[in-house]
Amino acid sequence: MLDRPAARNLEPSRLIFIYYDTKEPTVMTNGRDLRIDFFRGLALIFIFWDHVPDNPLAQLTVRNFGFSDAAEIFVFLAGYAAILAYGRISQRDGYLVACVRILRRTWVLYVVHIFLLTLLMGIVFVANNYVETRDMIQEMGLQHFVAAPQQALADQLLLRFKPNLTDPLPLYILLLLALPLILPLLQRNAPLTVGLSIALYMMVPLFGWNMPAYEGGGLWYFNPVAWQLLFVLGGACALRSESRPSITPTPRPLSQQPLFMLCAIYALVAAVFTFSWKFPELHDALRPQFVADGLYPINKTDLGPLRLLHFLALAYCVSKLLPAGKAWVESWPARQACRMGRYSLEIFCFGVLLAPMADMVNALAGDTWPMQIFTALLGLGLMMLMAAWLDLSKRLSTPKPARAVAV
């Protein structure tokens, strides 16, 4: 909590108040943390590269250096950004207005999801006519549509039919639908809300909770009962970062911070284990059998504890090593990633459509590594151009303030 002199030093337009159980409000700064946009953009690049089969540049993504991957980054930052955006609307215009805005955004996501699936299926069916080295329909998980198109369309409308690459969007739709319940709980009592989220997460290993997919399609690949925890944790971190005091004590060196050292050691051990997967003999030599029994499987569908802990450790280390407000976010590559992160929905959908097209070009070229690298870089360039066009379009559509004219 800021004292009154410190609060007076802040500009009035930069103050937002959020109320917790205490009677006094906590002052929140309304600044934008560019690291959020940067890592959202980086996650979008990783998602695209990871979903182009046999892409050499996929060896550079985060999944090769630990138990978690870009999906955790995407969901965590989605919760972070959602709580910031709709929390401010709730404080400024009221909770009801925030709920209306959330539901409107959810509807937009739902329409985008249906439209994206239509385009994706069209691209895959066309590409499959030209590619002879593999079955792209099976590769993209479209067998259900081929076998029962009418039922597949109905399941698509119910978010039950989700071909490969499209799973994150239905998950985000469900999480946004739950946001009107999550938002006031987080604002009122963040620790209690996180505790309830953890309790719900524990229902997965204890009782196997998940949502069914289409008949014969098993369960949701991203179990919303489990992945909601990352969304809530992202929102809780957003509130904590926003309510930080304007004057903070000088931090101790990182080597003298036990939590940082513990997280760094865990992230390093996870990186060694993940790297050893590429060399089975080395992997078997590094871990005894009793370690393997406790370590595997590292479940992505249910957000296994090792994945969750790895992401949290990695996020904590990155937040300490790359503090906000530093010059590194002003570099040209960082600015491009930030721009893609600001338009995450559009760039995600564009990347989903680019991935099968890149796979088709690679297959027609004989899956040579120069072509695979070329299509990966070309896709990245097109995503950057898409973000630049969206940014320019937004600036052109923003009305300019009227200028005073001397008479």
C-alpha cells in the first residue's frame, strides 16, 4: 500500500483502484508491461514452428529445453492479459459492463473458431490432393469429418470436434466463459481463488475429470479442468504486479535469493533430462528406473505436475532475469514479437493456416532441410507482416485529436 505522499507523486490518470478484503484500496499503476506482448509473440512463433512436421527450427523452441512448451506460455499470459483488461473495465465501468464485454469477446472467439476450422479443412483437403508422401487428412485429425460430415459439423458447433492445431482456441473460449466468475473472486480474495483453482485441478488426478470430445474421439486434448489453473495463476500474477508499490527496496543479488536458485536448478535439471531424450543411451544412463517410474508420463493433456512446476519455475526465473522497463524490449526483434503478441488471436489463426501449407510445400519439395528452414522463416515473415498490417490498420482507423487553430 502506498503512503499518501507517494500516491500524490503519481499522475491522476495513471491511478486505478482495486478493492480486496481490506477497507483501503490498493493503488494500481496503469502501465503496459511489454514483456507480456513479447512472450505472447514468442509463443506464437514457437507454436507455428512446432506444428510444421520435421521443421529443423522447431529444435529451438522451448519444448526442447524443459518439460513445458509454448502452450503453457499462451494460456498463462491469456489469463494475465484477460484479468488486466477486464479487471480495469470492471473497476471503471462496473462489473455488469465487464461481463457484457467478456461475453461479446467470447462470441467473437467462437465465430473465429468456426471460421478457422472451415478454412483449415479446405486447405488440408486441397493440399491432400497434391501430397503423395503422407495422408494430411489423418495428420490433421480430420477423419471424423470424412467419415461423418454432418455429425462432425454438429460437434464442431459444440466445440467437441477439434482438429489438430485448433485445440487452444476452444480451451480459451471456455476459460473466458468462466471469467465472470473468476474475476470478482480474484479481485476480492486472490489467495482463496488460487486455492479453489488448485482444488479443482486436483480433481483430475484423483477422479479423472475431463470433458468428452466427439463420439469415439476420446477427451479434450487440453483438459480445461486442469488448464484453468494456469489461467487463474496468470490472473493472480497480473493483480500482484499491478498492485506493486511505486518504491521498492533494492533487491538482493539473484545468487542470494533461495527461491530463484531453487527454480533455476529445477529448470536446469529439466533441460538436461529433455535434452537426453534425443540420445536414448544417455537418457537411460542419467536416470535410474525408480526415477523413471516417478517421472513419466509427463502428461500434457492433464497439465502434469512436472510440466506445471517447470513452467512456473521458468516464468519466475525469466521475470527476475528480464525485469520490466529495460532497453532489451526496444530492439528490433523484440518489437516484432511484441507487435505479434498484441494481435495474438489474429496471428494464432494465421499460424494455424500457415502450418499445413508449409507442410504441403515441404512435401512437394521432397522434405529437404533447406526447404523446411525456408518455409519456417517465410511463415515467420508472413506473421510479422500480418502483425504490421494490423498495427497500421489500427493506427489509421484511430481518430486523430483535433488541433487548436488560432483565430
